[in-house]
Amino acid sequence: MEEEVDPKNIVGSIVKGAQLLELFRTDRRELSLSEFTAESGFNKTTTFRLLRTLVSVGWLVRSESGGYRLGPRVMALGGIARSDLDLRSEALPFLRHLAAELGDTAFLMVPGQLGAVTIETVVGANPLQVHGLSAGSVMPYHVAAGPVVLAAYSPELESLVLGMERRSYTDRTISETEPLRARFAEVREQGYCLSSEDYIVGVGAVAAPVSGADGRLVASLSVGGPVDRFRGEQRDRAIELVIEAARQFSRQLA
């Protein structure tokens, strides 16, 4: 039985803001002010104020074309809503397989408000220990394979990253806007990311995207270790295994 709600306890502007958010669909991830106005039935001034408020709190972000997309805070809440799937336990067999086959450390990362959040790791036989990269650590989206994959496969995150200041961690960090934009496009085209000493000197990694039931990005699977192990035939094998693991994991979540 539904609880009766006194209309006096309903905040109208929040209801209207929610109605605007509900206009997004998986096949339409960006809307303009005029589209929001026409489809919501609100006047243009009200719609504009609601949209600006949603942008200010991080629920929406502006695109380069002037439209609006869902922002990182919505994605974070979506991650909480998906918690019943227990991504960590679902991912463990794939992480263990990658660590056993390659000998490197396998990582599961998900989008977070401040960066890519590592929620599970499995250490392989390789003795390299990457300090600071453990469960709970947060990494910037413009460096390392796992975070770059998350940004490359999320229009909302890509827009956010390209619009913020970015630190250079090594002389191989790609921090300039246009080169970084090109890198994201390259990652999407090839279906994986290969990083080499762009975050930590001496460390390389390979990552691939994991999608959920709606086909949208939910996580990245990656392996990281000594940069010398991500060259030649070893690199090619790592790429093949990571892509296949991410593909199988995505099928499992579908």
C-alpha cells in the first residue's frame, strides 16, 4: 500500500528537476534547452533556471555544443543503485584469471566523482608493488589505462576531464586538451587502452571497458606491472586477454 503524501510536503522545483532528468534515454544522451522546454511543458525561463541549478550541483554538465548531459554525480548514484550486482564478487574470477595468466596485478575500477575508484585488485606472481594503487584508491581520469578507458567510454566524464585542469605526473603524461581528446578517440576506436609510464615511471598497463545491461559503461578491467612487460608479444597477449575478459564480464552483466 502506497503512503499518502501531503502535497504541502512536496517541493515543486525538485519534482520539475526530476522530470527534466527523466527526459534522457539510452538512445538520447544530450538535449538542448529548447528540447527540454518543448518536452517538459515548462516555460523557457523556468527550464533554464532548473537546468543551471542541476549543472551547479553536478547532476548535469554542458557539452561543447551547448547541450546538456548527465553529470558525474548521477553516475555515482547509478553506481550505488547497481550495488546489488556486487561488481566486486562478479569480477573476481576475471581478475584472478588475468593475474594468473599474466603475472601482473589486475584491477577493477569504476567511475567516481573525483576520479577512477579502484574497488578490487588481485596481485599476480610478478613482484612489482605499485604503491598507492589498492582497493579504495582514486586516480585522475587522464592517466593510466583503467581511468583513461572510463573517461573515453563516457561522454559525461570525457567532457568533465577535458574541461578541468590536469596535472602532468611524468614526461609521458598527456595533459594538453587536444592530444588528450585524440587519445580518448583512439581508445574508443581500438577498444582498449595501453599506458606506458604516464602516471608512474616504470609502470605500464592495459585496460578495456566493461558495460552493463543497458550497454553503458560500468567499469574497466586492467592489468598493470613493469613497463617492460607491456612490449612486444607480452603486450599483445595482455591486450588480447584483457579485452576478452572485459567482453565476457560484460556479457555476464547483460
